[in-house]
Amino acid sequence: MVALTAELVDIASVSHHEQALADHLEAILGSLPWLDVVRHGDNLVARTDLGRRYRLILAGHTDTVPPDGNARARVVGDTVHGLGSSDMKSGLAVFVELARTVVEPNVDVSYVFYAGEEVESRHNGLGHLARDQPELLAADAAILGEPTGGAIEAGCQGTLRLAVTTRGRRAHTARPWMGDNAVHRLGPVLSLVGDYVGRRPVLGGCEFAEALQAVAVEGGVAANVVPDQARLTLNHRFAPDRTPEEAERRLRDLLAPALGPDDAVELLDVAPGAPPSLDHPLLAALAGNAGVEVRAKLGWTDVARFTTLGVPACNLGPGDPTLAHRADERAERSLIESTFVALRRLITTEP
Amino acid sequence: MVALTAELVDIASVSHHEQALADHLEAILGSLPWLDVVRHGDNLVARTDLGRRYRLILAGHTDTVPPDGNARARVVGDTVHGLGSSDMKSGLAVFVELARTVVEPNVDVSYVFYAGEEVESRHNGLGHLARDQPELLAADAAILGEPTGGAIEAGCQGTLRLAVTTRGRRAHTARPWMGDNAVHRLGPVLSLVGDYVGRRPVLGGCEFAEALQAVAVEGGVAANVVPDQARLTLNHRFAPDRTPEEAERRLRDLLAPALGPDDAVELLDVAPGAPPSLDHPLLAALAGNAGVEVRAKLGWTDVARFTTLGVPACNLGPGDPTLAHRADERAERSLIESTFVALRRLITTEP
């Protein structure tokens, strides 16, 4: 699975460019006669159909963030380095290995490989499947292979993005008092954002941790012109005890003191969080595995999407979540193998 | 001269396309037997050679910024509208009318019409003349016909641009404490820039006004990534009592408290200012004209270039500086005529 992870890393799949990786996975899965494979765009669903009592989805996204000097895989000892090794091609490798080797599981399994998770929600392949072929996502429970360091990460935080547009008035930079600098006006907004301290509520025994980060900034007209507009994009992560509406309202309240009447705050996208849901027998059995830690998922994951679809879900993957989206992203053999063992035990034992 | 201004406006001369206007001016000036005309590229120098005690340059650029729905001239009452009417074809019209009508001035006059002023400094026709035929720019004083609303604008401020790059560390926005947000780090920089209060030194009786403005900002990696780099471009206008080196050093000192060891400050470009130089008898005589206001030039102009060449210079033109580069650019008969009268008096009186 370490070699397979490296193989998957070497097939570039930055968001919106997942086709080559989808082709590769389709070729592997299509060769396994015990699976029924359906492709929808660059999304794949490969299912057993053994008439078991429960059906479990094992789902992972195929896309990565853009490379940061780490596009090629490198295996050093028991570690595979490279873009997506943690988030989440090591998870995909575990699922592919289960699909290849567990011919007659004791729960029916739907392996779901989907595109467009690292970008705006409207590109999310699970969303496309839910909209166009919802029957492919019917299941009793779902496990997402997002990086959790081999732990169960329960629930997930919500995420929303807001764009703050400050507006001023153009002028020549030699006479700036004739204008109003929209870029300068971002200073107080950035101070509020930089000083923000997130709540850390404990829900279902799991501690969440809210966050607020600027993720993009742009502004400027010409080298000698006072800019009349600047735009700051913020990403807020909120615990699942808040609705998206409440999180948005509180964020707008936080920013209001730094904004003027001509400035605008626009909601770009939002995805609700999900509270921990480990009561389902399949997930409870997973959590009952000796030595598997259970904690809150801080990132937004498609656990929330499954929760909305009525499918209880959690995260479990071999990647290190603290290394996701970093140049030194990597995954370890021991966690890849222990994740494989935990999931194989789950699907080969009738709960 | 209103009609002549309109005629010059109707000959398009956006920067890099001044040839037709240079041809037109060459035809007019070449027909005046009391002038010796030299052409260099699309730059023209037309000189009297009467052996006077002083030689005065009257200089104006022929190029304009790109049109903004105002390419054609329109004369309404005493106003001529159209691209370049203020900056600075009304000034050119005054110079052409002086060249046509003042056959035996009491100071020798070099009329200089040059290309490429509205674009990067390396395209500036005065620069090309200074490099290739510096004898054509030899003079005791120079007056630039840039728009000043009929006032004398003395000296000019220097201008420099710096890029501030803040550097942090990428991380997932759900776990921002693993990274360091380079966009947040711009907050304190923008606070310093926003709080900056420029000096207003009075030099040679003219009050200058320093300024510091952010003109561009950019940063961001992806919607869910803590950005590891952000870049802020600043434009600083500094009074001519400071050298470019001193202005740069003080700006770096101003910014230093907001910057960390991995951040960078890069000088992008710089042009020195020029102190008012109205002591020369020719310029003093001009300033002594009843009713001509004298004030500092806040923008950068080729006055600085003449100062570097050792030729004291100032700005005096009929255009309205606040209308330059605007769609509603225009010039007024009264200012065109009063500028003509002031300059005719200067060159027909031995100072």
C-alpha cells in the first residue's frame, strides 16, 4: 500500500484535473469481477451486492490542493512523501487494497472515489452523485478516508467563506487626500481577524476548535493610483453546535466595527458541520476496536454531507491531518497498515 | 489657441504613437525661418539663435494616456474638451503660438516637443535627447507646460515604490495554529501605512506634502489553506529635501516594527524629486508676474530630469491638473490665454 500510495501521488490530480486518476482507478476496479463499477464524470462507485444486512460506504476524494514543490512521490524507508500522500491518497490506497483483497465481505461495501473536494462545494463529486444518482450513495453508514492519523474523527466542523470588499475612492497617489484607500481600510479588518480566538466546545465527548483565517487578498489599480476597492476572503470553521446561519451572523457581527457603509460582506459558500454520530452499530463497532482513539474532526469533511443525506458517518484515514496541504506532506506505513487492518476487520465481521 | 488645441487633440498621440503629431508640429515649426528645427525620433527641438544672454527651454510632451471615450476634440463656448486637452495639448498650443508669433525674443528660446512621457521612464523622449544629443537641452532654465491651472508649480516630489512580502507557513485552515498566516501579518503593516502622516516641509516658499499609499495587495493559495506569502506594494512620494536613498531608508525604518526576519522589502523603482529653483532670474521673473500663484508640484514631472541635467525648471501650463487622465478632461480659453501672455512677457523682456 505504500507503493500504491506513491503510484497514486504520481498521478497528478489537482482539483478540476482528476480525470487521469479516475481513469487509473476505474481500470483497477473494473478488473475486479466482484464489484459493480459506475462512473459519473470523474467520480467512481464500486459496489459489492451480496445482500448483506448492512451496507457501508468507504469514500475518499481523489483531488489535491496545488503542488508546493512536492508533486512527485518519494518513498524513504517506511514513509511516502508527496502531494496528497496524507490528504488522502494513502486513504485511497487502503480502500483500493480492501476492494482488491476482500472478495466476500460480511457487510456490503460501496467504494466511492470522488472529485472536487478541495474546492468550492459546488464542484464536490459527492454532491453531484447525490443530485444525479442518489441511489449510489444509499448506505447504513459511511467512513471517509480523510487523514486522521489512524484515529476515528467524529462529526465535523462547519466551514463558511465570506468575502469582505472595502470600497474607497480613486485618486493620484501624489494627492491621496483626494481619495480614500480601500487597501488601507483592510488593516482594521485584518487586526480583528488576527486577534480572533475561537471557541472550543466539547460535544459528544469530542472537543472541537473554531478558527478564522484570511485565505486571499487582492486590490490595486495602477502604480500611481489610490485603489478604490480591495477584497479579503475569509474562511471560518465553526463547531457543529452552531448552524451556518448563526455562524455567519456572528462573523458579520465580529467584522462590523471595521467596516464602513459602502463596504460589503458577501457569503461565498457554506457547509454545515455535523455532530459526532457513533451510535450506528457499524461505527460503534469500529470505535470499539482496541486502541483506536476517538476525537473531534476539526476540518470540514463530507461527513456533514452524509449526515445531511441521513447516513451516519465518521472519518478514519492513515494520513497525518496536521501535514495536509503542506509541502512536507507524508504518510507512514504503520498507520496505512493499521487502518487497513481496522477496516478489514469491520467489513469481514458481521456486527 | 483654442482651435489649435482642438486640432492637436484630433491628431491621436497615445504613448508610442506620437509620429503623426510630431510630423504635424515639424511641418508648422519648419515653416518658421527664425527657428532651427532638429528632429530626433519623434522628438523635436526648435531653437532661436539670437546670441541672447539667456536661453530658456519651453518643453512639453506630445503623448497622451489611452482614450476613454474622449478621443475627438469638442469646443463648447470657451472650453475645449478631449483627450490631452489638459495634459498637455493646450500647453503645446501655447508654445506653438509663441514660436509662430514671437520672431525676435529677448531670450533665446528652445521649444522642445517630446514623446513617451506618460509611460515608463525609459521611453521618455527627454531622456533620449539627453542621452543622444545633450547639446539640444543646454539652457539656463526650463519651463514645462504640464497642467498647473496657470500657476507656477515649483520643484517636484520624488516617488518610490517598495514591495513588502510577508512570509508565513501553510497549513489547513481547520488547524491554523500549525501554520502562520502571511495575510494576517499584513495587518500591522497596513496599520503603519494607514497611520502614516506625511511631512509638509516648506522649501523655497513652497509647501510640499509627502504621502504613502498602498497601491496593490495580493496573497492567497486556496480556499482552505493558510497563505504562506502576501505582497503589498507601496508608493511613497517624498519632498525634494530628501534623497531617494534617505526616503527609502526612512520608509524601511517605518515598516521594520511590523516585519519579521523572513519578510522582505524590495525597492521596485525610484525617481528623485527636485527642489524649487525659482532663484534663476528667468524663473524669478516669471514668478514675479502679477497674479501668478506659486506652489509646490506634488506629482513627479520632468522638472526632476532638468534639475538632474543642471537646468533649473518649473511647471506652468493652462490645463487643470485635477482633470488630467480623466474622461472629462478639458481646457479653458482664459487659462490658455493668460499662460500665453505670461510666457510672452517673459521671453520678450530682458530679465
